[in-house]
Amino acid sequence: MFGEKALELIKELKRCGDGLLPSFNEETVRQVLEEMKSLFEENHKDVTASSEGEQGLFPGVQLRHAALERNKRILLTYLNERATSIAELRWQMGTVLPPDIRSRLAEHELSWLQKYNKSLTAYMRAVGADITHNLKPPKSLLIEVRCTTEHGSIELTSGRTLHLSRGTHHFLERSECEPLIARGIVEEI
Amino acid sequence: MEDEEDNIFSGSDDEEAMTAGEVLQKLEEAWMNEALSPELLMNKSDIIDCMMEQINEMENNIQRVKTNDLKIYIHKMELERIRYLLTSYLRIRIKKIEKYATAIMMEDGKRDPDDAKLTDSELQFAREREKNLLELFQNLVLQHMPPNMQSLEKDKICSKPNLDEYVFFRVNQDVEGVLVEEETVDNREEVIDLKKGEQHIMRYKIIRPLAETGAVSLI
């Protein structure tokens, strides 16, 4: 039936649930586009035939047109949903994506993410605040963190340097930890 | 030394009549309203700019005072709280703009540029987002579609905020004659008076203008 392939795309997104992005389904998208192409060609044929005087073709044309509209709508929804989740990645993981997630995006989606990054950065520069930080209301100024990787030395805003090695515990200011937590270098305990 | 510490919360030198405390209160109010309303509200750039200045001032003051005093700890904590409030407010707005970029820009296009909901930088962000999204659509699917399917009526397909959502709110000043239900064939119209201090739950659409003027606060 018309539109069935397209519906698979939406079901696939739905099955994956919130925040998890399936690979861009290039194959199915291509099949849907092909279905649209053949629908369009058949319509074109029938419309030409009708204009030459043949009767009773219009219901078919209308049905196919509705199928075309539906396929278009579903494809755009698929892209839009994905684009929203991709933009969300910027908030969860920062500017650098892990390779396994990166490989799930289509090339144009990667460039969408880059452009999104750029406009978000431009916005934050304009207002003068990094809004990807301070995500949770602060309960205390200092928090205890455990270092999970061998990261080496970092410089704190107070000017002190701190050596982060695996398994060590630190008592740091929240604002200083957040970028480290986001990058997975330390975890909150 | 004592003086410096006490000055941490005092305002900057400009002639602004509001005290730092009042600005903070306004920010809290704006933050609550923005977080709870389904649509984007008017920008409060004056409050935000003012608060940004205050934060910078406070930061400088704290840095000048170099002791491990408990007071510093408390001031720093307060600073973190305000910073959270500020970033959270901006974040909520940006998320709404992302969701409804096209709808908001069309709405703003109809009003006086001075009354625009978006600040300049927000407008820039919304424009770029819309453009990039259209580019993505174009590159991945639209250009491969049959010729009569390639156009996009963005005003028809863009998502719009649900103004019929129910919201809780508190009344800040008396308002008379609020139209709750339009007159229909089956029902007579329903009009109520809101009294200061009351709390209600209603559709957002009804109190939309009141939320904007501050006559009610969303809670």
C-alpha cells in the first residue's frame, strides 16, 4: 500500500525512544522517494490521457496525489524529528560527538549540527553567558567528584593547577566541574 | 575591608531606580512565567542586562576580597544561584524559539518592531535555525521529489504553541470582566472578576494579555 514504507521511518524513530538516535535510514528514504516518483509519473500519464478525452481517471489521480502529500509530510517529519534530537546532542555531549553517534548521521545532518552549533555560539556570545552550563539548580557551592580517566593537569579559575588522575577524588566548585562532567572526565558522587 | 564586603550586593552607579533585590525579584517572576507559559513571552532584556551587570560587579567585588571567610562562601553561593536563574531563563526561551521559530517570527513580523518578542540576538538565532532546517529538508528530500511537491508552505506546517493549555496562576491585581467562555448556541457567555490574591486554573488563552502585563503570575 502507498505510504507504508514511509510509515516505517516514523515507527523506527518511535521505537528508539527519547534521546536515542537510530542511524539515518538512507535506503528507506530512497525507496519512499522512488515511490513518489512512480506515483507522480502515473498521475502525469493519467492527466495527459484525461486531457485527451479519456473518462473516469480522476479518482485514481486524486488518490495518488493524497499518497504523495502523505509521503512528503512523513519524510519531512522524519527529518524534523531527527534534526531536533541532533540539536539536543549539542546540549548533552558538548561540541565534540563520539564517533559511534557521529556515524549514525547523514552528511547533511552533520552540517546541520555544525550550523546549529555556530548559531548557538553566536547567540551565547551576544548575550554574554554560556547557557549550556549551570543546568541544575545549585544545592551547594562545592561538589565532590571522582576522576574517571587519566586526564593530566588543568588550571582552575583561581589560578591553581590540579592534577586529574584516574580514581582520585576532588572537592571542586560546581561551575568548574560542569564542563568536565559533560566531557566524561569526572563524575559526580 | 568591611565596606567592600558590604558592597558586594549594592548596585552599580547608574541612576536606575531599582535596587539589586528588586531586579532579582523581577527576574524570578519573569523566569517563572516563562517556564510555565506555553508560548514565548515578551523579552525582558532590560532586566537581563541589568542582572548581568550586577553579576559582573559582584564577581569583581568577591575577587577583591581575598579571605576564606564564610561570608565569601555565602556570597559565591548566592552568585551561583542567580547565575542559574539567568541561564535557565535564557535556556527556556531558546528552547521555545527552537520549537516555534517560524511561528514566533511570523507573529513578530505583524507587530511594531519596538514591541517584538524576540531580542536581536534571539531573532538572529531563529532566522538561522529556520534557514538551516529548510536547507536540510531541501538537500535530503525535497530536491529529489517530483517537481510539484518541492515547495514548502512553512506557515502551514510549522509547529505552534498550544494556547489552550491549562495553567495555574495567581492574581496580582484586581481585574474585572474577564471573558472565560464565548457565547455559543448552547451556552451563555461566562465572565468573571479576578480578585487580588486568588489562585485559579484556566486556559492560557484567556489570561494571555494579563500574564504579559503582570496582572497575573503563573505558578
